[in-house]
Amino acid sequence: MAIHTTEIHDLEAQVEEAASLTEALAREHFGSAAYLRRAVHEGRETGEERPISEVHCCFADWETNFDRLTTLHDRFMHACVRVLPREVLAHAILSSVPSDAD
């Protein structure tokens, strides 16, 4: 039981560090207005809870400039895959939201 608890705490620490890295990457790719909103998602079929890192990229006029948003999103996702540990990526959902509305 102690080993399992240690693994959970290690994963939580990695998720916390990943959130900071993700927000920094979002600001690098989408600009200083980008921010990260964290939440917990419960799987409908399994009931398993997973952390969600939802990036609000605050992209101005995204509807008329969708191609640019898509390019920035792809670059952002590739950067996340390069820097975030696989264990964290397996327990997180990343999505870019093109507005800052909650």
C-alpha cells in the first residue's frame, strides 16, 4: 500500500510540474494572454478521474484566422509531447480553447 501511495504522490507532483510547463508553452505559442485551467474529468464508462489541463489560448479573431490557430495548436501539441513525461500525458487531456470564456 505504501508503494502505491508513493506512486500516486509522484504522479501528482509530475502533473503539477506538467501544468506549469504546459502553461509556459501555451504562453510561448499563443501569447501572454494564454492561461491554463485545471479540472478533473470523470470517465463516463469507467468512472476513473483524470486531471484535465485546458489551455485557453485567447486567440483573437480565431474564426477568420482558423488556419493560423491550427498551426499554432499543432506546434504547441508537439512541444508538449517533447517536454511532458509520458506518464503525465497518459493521465491528462490537453485541449486548446480559442477564447477566454469559461
